[in-house]
Amino acid sequence: MNHGKKPRPVSPAHLARRDLLAVFLAAPLAACRTNGVSPSVNLPPLPADALLTDLERRAFDFFWETTDPATGLVLDRWPTPSFSSIAA
């Protein structure tokens, strides 16, 4: 709602900054464009038992290797400067 007030004129420098900001924000999106063909590695699928065994081993190893033996604190975000948060 304008309530009878005249709009403020926009300076050319302000427009240039706005245009530059739009280009910087749009550039990462343009870089994400694919050519329709995604390179993928065709690995043979693991059977369900082997997949679950591998996942179980990796999850156990993560906690085994990253838990602080003195405090028992476990990493909840990695890598971060703080070891763990109180929410974990």
C-alpha cells in the first residue's frame, strides 16, 4: 500500500549491485546443469544380506573409531571444531 507517497527513485549503483547479486546467485544453478547423461559407475548390486552386513559393519566402525574413550562422547557432526553438542 502506497498511501499517496511517491516511490523512491532507485539509483543506478543500486541496480548494478542488484544485477550483480542476481548473477552471483544464478551462477551456481547454471553450473549444476547436466547434459542429460549422468556418468555413473555400474557396480554389481549387493545381495540384501551382504548390503546389510556391510552397512552394519561401517556403522559400528564409525562409532568405535570416533567415540572419545575418556568421556564417552560421540561425534554428532563431523568434521566440526566442537567434538559433540549437548543435543547429542
